[in-house]
Amino acid sequence: MSKQLSCPRCGSTDVVVEKTWQLVSPLPDSAGRITITVMGMVKCNRCGHRWRATISKLKVGGSGVEIEGGKRFEEKEERKPKEIVLDVDEILREEGP
């Protein structure tokens, strides 16, 4: 983790992340990447204060993955999208009268 979490009440860096969850942005950025924000419930071991904080951010899509600020992981091979072909007449025949 590049930034150290510290308690907003006492300033201690002796904190623990108790729970995490992900927020996915509904719209991509100008480069076509989706932003995934990892949020967490954090507790200070010194004063017992609890708060919500951003743990990290990921930008996924385009040519790879970028983690909070600049660390990039490139895809090694390009994947082809899967194609699903549906025949409406065949589906209607399976349902029956």
C-alpha cells in the first residue's frame, strides 16, 4: 500500500482494516477503463475509533490494469470476445405449443 492509513482522531498509524468491499464505477473513463474502488472499515488499535476509508483504486480495461496512481500491469495476450449465437426458431421449437 503506497499511503499509510492513520487515525483521524489520534493520528496513530496502528490501524487494522476489519472489512472491505468494492465499488465499481458505472461509466468508463476517457481511456475506456472501469474504476474499481476498494473501500474498508478501519479501526484504530490505540483509541478504538472506527471509520470508512479508501483502501485502493484499480483502473481495469483497455491495455491492462493500473493500481492507484501509476503501477501498471499489461495484458500479455489479447483475448477474443466470446460470441453467443441464438436461433429464435430453435428456442421456440423447444418450448413447444
